[in-house]
Amino acid sequence: MTDTGKSKPPKRWTRWLTLAGFGFFVAACAGAIQLNSTLSGIAETLPPTPDVATLPVSVAVTDRNGMLLRPFTTGDGRWRLPVSRAEVDPRFLQMLIAYEDRGFAEHNGIAWSSMLRAAGQFVMAGRVVSGGSTLTMQVARLIEGEPTRDIWGKLRQMVHADRLEHELSKDEIIDLYLTLAPYGGNIEGIRAATLAYFGKEPGRLTIAEAALLVALPQSPEARRPDRDPVAAKRSRDMVLDRLVATGALPPEDALVAKREPVPTARREFPMLAAHMAAQAVRAQPTARAIELTVDKRLQDALEHLAAGRARLIDPKVSVAIVAADIASGEVLASVGSAGLFSTQSAGFVDMTNAIRSPGSTLKPLIYGLAFELGLAHPESLIEDRPTAFGAYLPVNFDGFNRGTVTIHDALTESLNIPAVVVLDAVGPARLVSRLRRAHADPRLPINTAPSLAVGLGGVGITLRDLVSVYAAIGNGGKPIRLYDGIGPAPKAEIAAPVLDPVSAWYVSDILADVPPPLNGSPGRIAYKTGTSYGYRDGWAIGFDGKTVIGVWVGRPDGAPVPGLAGITGAAPILFEAFDRLGNRKAPLPRAPQGVLFASNSELPTPLRRFRHPDNDMVARVAAPEIAFPANGVDVDLGLTAGDISPLMVKVRNGVPPFIFFANGAPFGRPEFARQSLWEPDGPGFVTLSVVDAEGRADTVTVFLN
């Protein structure tokens, strides 16, 4: 019989289940202890959470409006530009979250449903099908810089994501992703990516561009559009399809986006104001972003202008341009060369700060000092005649003299001799002092005092210095310190004037009458040109009511450029530069109170003719001298061939009227002219003489053939 009162022995499978359950419980407890220990160990080895504000990034040099001028790579050679979500197209952010992490706003760093799905796919397929990573986990991976290769790596990523969620806001996590996400090669962050692939900032993107930028970080090297545009397009379209499937994007928008071509090459990063940007980075090596005073639009326009004009002149010629606001002194554009990478013209040399000879560009300040000292008025008469100052014998650029001219005409025609006469009256030391008042730094030869040669270019000065001088003239004589954003802004100061307002206006009014080049219109700007000795430097500096611009043309190595002159080489560039100012154009200022409008005959007697304060001294050292022909030379007039050609005799110094003699016989008429024609009878020796109004004479003997 069967004893039903006793319980049946447990079946084998029941025993196994019990033992397995107990074993699982023991293992779970031990695993939990081990897992807790593992998680604690992982947490202790995590890198510190970075602050977006201090994350190592490329230095971004921007213009006055925050527009990028020139970025620099990080210390390890990466393009990683600072950016925040506020600077990124909101549509891209929506597409990124919809594609990568729809629960980003709700989860705490780990989307468990996605992780379970990824684990199930791994078990079923035997390989990783999807990672299940949230954006926070991706940021954790980017911070550590290592890919997730195994389950323990994924676990570490999860622990790291948990910490990030506790220490950062969602916006800060997104900002880290936008800064660190890889986009192929040495490009990191969305701002570097949009500049490299689309040539623009990330603030406004098309749907196709945004979709490509969502796809690239998943496999940046395999999907790089500059290496495999087919793969890039395929991955972009996959993102578009997924967004349509989830309802995040209308199908018609995706269809239009798929028709947009993907970029096939990387673009160059901006390289505007390259010399100034490099100087700014040297001055502020720890800065993440540096804002200069330049205007990107104007800078770009003037750089293209400089490069184009230099190509027309000579491959070895460079061009430098500086534009500044007259009222504030802020530099609006600074073009250091005709092309940074030009080897023939040494484009790496910043010619805005190079010390060169200024030619005739200091003459306006010379005459301004004469106006200020009461020695002259624009309508005062002055002699343009050969004049010696000891051993110094200045001559006009074209070698000719105009006789009696007004100060106005002497400046507009850039006559050398009247300028030196006036400089001798006002004093070279005073001129150098006023240059320094204008915040210029004139360089004189070592252990030498200022001499009369300073007025015609015998001094070293930079383009920026000249722009500062002309800014002061355009500002009514008040000095303006140029500022470009490098270093601290200049403090407000009460400085001694460079010129008084009336004298500054006289100079401006005269310079407005300087004949323009062929591409310019008269009266638009007040400007002056200059050409240094040996045709090494061509200058043109001018201003209107708001802006001053200076142009230099020449070879950085200081070699001569045959035919180079300020009026033909630099002035056309100056007028084109003013054409590019846009709405900054402004008329020249009106005359201040105290200006004397009068013709020469209406001037007070002392102002009708410029007189040197020590006119007797000038007369003593200025005896007449036959300038041509020189004593002892042979002059070929074609006489041996039977031709009869007149001989031109020229005289410098002395006091007119002059009497000319040939072999003791007078010729010509006694007048104020400093040259006269004599017709010889035939070849042979002739003695030529000249006597001035004070009875002083000079004689030469030449042979005519």
C-alpha cells in the first residue's frame, strides 16, 4: 500500500532549480559586492569634469562685431573652436537630439531601454549592433578620448555619464558635445566643421548640412566628405530617413535635402588680418578669444585690393594699408602685405610696422607749423628757386623750378625747395617734436640731431605712424592714439596738440586740392603722396571727415622699384580703398572759427610773402651757381654734324633778376627766369657766366660739339 500521509521526495529538476536559485542568489550578492567595488574603482579613475569655459580650444581672433578673422590650432594641432549652443542653428540641435538621444531631457545620463535593446542585439547577433549610448555617454567618451571597445569600457562610460549629469547642466553637456565632437581629420566641434566643410559659421544651416553634421561624429574618418563623398551622402541620407520615420522631419523636407550635394573638399579657414592676429596671440598667449577693432568686411576688401594691385605692379612688390577711425583712433583695417604666403614679395613681413623713408609725406606738417607760428598763410608767396643750405642742396622731384608760387601751390605740387626753406624757418627739431606729439616714433640716425633732410624723407617712420599723424591733422590738430584691440585700450588723456585747429584746417583744405590720380575724383579726400629716394617707397595717406587711410607700396627688402612713385603706385590704391568704405564716407570738416579767407593781395603785409626769420643768412649762403652745364664737361649739341642747337643754361641760388653771359657777351633778357637759351656759332670752348641782382657771379667753361 501506498502511504499517502508521507510527502513525496522532491523531483530532481526541483532540486536543481532550488540549488540554482540559491547559487544565483549567492552569486548575485557576491556580484553586487564585486560590482559596487568595481564601480567605485572606476569612479576614482575618471578624469575631472571639464569646464567648457576653460577647455583647451583654438584661439579665435575676431573683428569688432565678433566675426571670425583668423583661428589658430590648439597645441596638439587640432581645429577646435569655442562655441555654445546659442551660436548654433536650433534646427541642428533638434535633429541631433531626435537622432541620437530622444530622451536626453529626461534621463540621468543612461537610457536603460536603449541599453537593454543594445544588449539584446548583442546576444542575438554576437556582435555590437547599436551602442545605446546617450549624448551624455558620448560626451564622456570624448572627454576620455578612447573608443568603447568592450563591456567594461561601456560600464566606465556609464559611470562617467552619471557623474557628468550630477555635475553639469544639460546645456553644459550639449556645449561640450558641440565643442568636442569629431568631424574627421583634425577637425573637432561643430564650428570648426561648418567652417571647414561649408565655409560659414554654424548659426544658419540647411537641413542637408545639419543632417551631415549629425552623421559625421558616428564614424568621422569613414564618412569624411573630402575623402569619400559617397559614404558621406549615404550616412547623411540615413539620418534624414531616420528623422522622417520618427516624425521629426517632414518627408518633403528630407527629399529636398537629399538633392543637395555634399561638399567634396575642405575649405581654408579664414586668414584675415593675419599679421595683426598673430601679434595679438603673441601678446595674449592664454586668451581663448581676442576681439580686434578691425571691420571684417573692410579688411577683406582691402586685402583683395592690395593683392590685386601688387600683381599689376611687380611680383616682388608688396602693399600695406592701414585704415583708422579719426575720432577714436580704432584701426578698422590693417593689411600687412599683398599676401601672407607670397615668397617673392616676402608676405610674412608686416610692412605696416616697417621703418621706411616717408618721402614728401611730412610736408603738410611742415607748412602747418608755419601757419601756426604766423609765418605764412596758404596764399603767401614763396620762392621756388635753387637754394643751398650749407652743403645741403635740395632739388625738386622733377628737377625744375617754378619761381614765385603760393604756399598752397607749393604743397599741392609737392615742391621740395619751398618745403625745406619753410622747415629751416620752423626748425627740424620742432617738426620731430610734433611727430612725437602725434604718437609717431621717428627714427633718426644714431647720435644725430634732426636736420633739414628730415623734411624730404631723411628719417625712418612706419605706415602706422604716418596714419597717426594724418589722423591728428584730420582731427583738427588733436592727437589720436591708434588702437587695434591688442593690449589694454588707451586711457583718455589731455595731450598737447599737434597743430592748432586753424592750421590743421588750412593743411586739410590745401590737401583736398591735390590733383587726384586717374581713378579718383577731386575734393573727395585730403591726401598727400610721397616717394622716397631711389624709388624705394611709394606713399599715399589721406582722410575724409571720418576715416584716415594710409598706403605703402614697395619691396620689403628695400630694393629700388624703377618708376615707382606715390602718385602712380600708391594713390590709386588709396582712392580705391576709400571707395570700399561703404556708409563710412563723410565730407571733410568745415572751417573752424579764426580761418582767414583772403587772396594774397588781401592778406596783411607780413603774410603776403613768406620770409625766413633769418633771411640774410639764407641769402649769404645762396650765391648764384650755374647748375647746367657743369664746369669742364663736353656738351653734345650736334654741332659737328652741321646742326645748330641752342644750349640751355640753368642757374640755382642767387637773387633774381639774372644776367647771362657767353664769352663775355650778354644773352637772354634780364628777368626773373633761372634759365636761358644761347645759340652757339659752332663747336668749341665757351665760357658761361651769370650775375644776380646783388652782383654775385658764377662762371663755367665747357666744350660744345
